[in-house]
Amino acid sequence: MMPLFTNDAIVLGILLTILAFVFKTSKSSHPFWIKFYRYVPSLLLCYFIPSLFNSAGIFSGEHSNLYYVSSRFLLPTSLVLLTLSIDLKKIIRLGPKAIIMFFAATLGIIIGGPLSILIISSFAPDIVGGAGADAVWRGLSTVAGSWIGGGANQTAMKEVFQVSDKLFSAMITVDVIVANIWMAFLLYGTGINKRIDTFFKADSSTIDQLRKEVETYRASILKIPSLSDIMLIMAVGFGITAIAHFGADIITPMIREQAPFLQKYSLTSPFFWIVIIATTGGLILSFTKVRQLEGAGASTFGSAFLYILVASIGMKMDITAIFKTPGLFLIGIVWMIIHVSILLIVGKLIKAPFFLTAVGSQANVGGAASAPIVAAAFHPSLAPVGVLLAVFGYALGTYGAYFCGLLMQAVAP
């Protein structure tokens, strides 16, 4: 049956209206919305509402080119704009414990994926089975992309490992719900962080110095963007995306002809090279003056493109898929327990302040959307620290999730 609207101009307008509604209400001070978003993640709504429109026959992902445009043009541009602001020197100056906790969180996700498959397969192999595009390990690779980097990396893994839309719908729900349950625990922990630091025997005095440095750094780059700033941001983002497409068009046929055996590692996928080149381009630019475009809102534009992509994915979603496969929740919970266990063990060993443990985790699992929320729970001026580490996670997300995906493929039944 044909949907009510097939004109992509109309569909795009509807999607942007949905996104505007979600973001406007999520920032509302009205008691109803405050209570509503306390229990319902705004990110989930960005997927869920378009899926309802899809189910109601208002529009359809099958009759729209918006997903293709978003994933091929807006996604790589988003990756560029989210990574060009990385200040590796600043991250290093946050101290070795901050870096250690960040990578401990990343490691927990990378090894947690294959370990959760091994654990679940020992008593319920059917849950982690599947074949072709519906193989569970493929779907879990998208969760790894989200939990190490963010939505852009998640979608990248969907394309790289060719995950079916049905499985991806279920994985998005697992990702968002499990991640937000863990964030709730972290937010509770901020209220008792002194007790936790005492248990860890951690010295949190460095956090005060960190707060002052962050405030100074943020003030130094913040500016009201001019038209020329916006055009430059667009030129950089879409320019690197053009280079990524150009490179992928050269590299992919070469590998298919010269090394076809690399297909099992997804190295013959044009989309893989688009994402890799775009991410690498953003990292290279982070060492130049171009990264100062962050002061004019480069990452904000990147996030806007990303949420358009999120909404276009929702058009293809079957939100009821998770109820047909409840076992996937079990995988996500076991995976998160492994991640948390590694974090707490490492935090105890190096006597890391709970702030670094919490933000290091959310910089991976929650990304730029929720890491600053957790950081700000300690002190509002520390929110940029969460953003800084989360943006670093965007850079690692593609590489880490790809490696995790290969490990899960190796252990999958």
C-alpha cells in the first residue's frame, strides 16, 4: 500500500517538525514535560515517532530517498564536524586517569560484545544466532558503534556490516534503553560521589583545576557565527565528504579486483571507506586552525545532520521488533555489566575520582548527548569535559566498533 506522502520535500518537512517538537519539549520547564522526559529518552522519540508515522502509512522509508541522502551525505559530514574540534593536547592535559578511564570504558565495550555472545550462547545459543543480514552479531556491531562513539558510528556499522532494518530496529531500542538505565545509575552516583571517592581512595582536588581550565578554554573559542562562518563550516564538512566519496570510488574497485578475500572484513564496502576517510579527515583538521570553527558551532551543525539521519532511520523502523526478540535485552544487559565491571576494577586500581569514571563511561555509551549531562551533574562548568571526551569517542567509534564487530563475528555460533 502506498503511503499518504511520497514527496520527499513533504516528508523532510514532517521529520524536521518532529525533531523540533522533541527538542523543544525536552527543554521545556513545564512540569509535565520534565516528568515525561525523566522516563522517556528524547533520542528514543526521535526514532519512535517517525516509526509510528511509518506504521500509520503517512510516509514510508521504502518510498523515500531521505535515508540514502542522510547516510551518504549528512552522516560523513556529521563525522567531520564532530571530530574536527578534538583537542588531543587538552584531553591529555585532563590527566592520565581521565584517559585511562575513557579507554577502560572503550575496552569494556569492545571485549564486552564478544564475551556477552559467548556467555549467552552457553545456555541459549538461539538468542545470539541468526544468518545473513539478520545475524545477531551484525546487529550488535551497531550497538558497539553507538556505545563507543554515537549515532553516526552506529549507522556506519549498519551499512558496513549490512544489518537488516528489522534487526536494526530492535538493536536501537536495546541500545537506548540499556544505556539510559546505566545513565540513571550514574546520575544517582553523582549524589554520593564523595562516598564513592572515599571507597576508591581517590583525590578529586584535580577536578577543581580542571573546571577552571575548561571554563577558560570554552570562553576563548565561543563566538556568534556569521554567514561566512556558517558557509565555511558547510564547505569543510561537505568538502571532506566529497573527498571521502572520491577516495571510496577509487579504493573499493581496487580492493575488489586485487584483494577480493578482504570482502569478509567489509573492506570492499564503499560506505566503509567513506566513513573512514571522513573520520580521518576530521581528525587531521583537528590539528589545524580549522578546529576553531567549533566556536562558531561546527558540532551543532554536525549534530543537526545526525538527528536528520536518526529520523530517517525511524522511517524504516519496526518498533515492535524488540518485543518479538526479548532475548536481545539480555545480551545488552550482560554486555553493560561487563563494561561496568571493567570500569570499577580499573577505577579502584588507579584510585580514579568517580567524576572520571562516570564521564569516561558516558563519553562512550552516551556520547555527546548525555556525557555533558553527567558531567554537569557534578558542576555545570564541567559539562564541556563530557563533550570533549565524547567527541573523542566519535573519532574512535568507527574503528573500535569495527574491531568489536569482527570479534563478535569470530565467536558467534
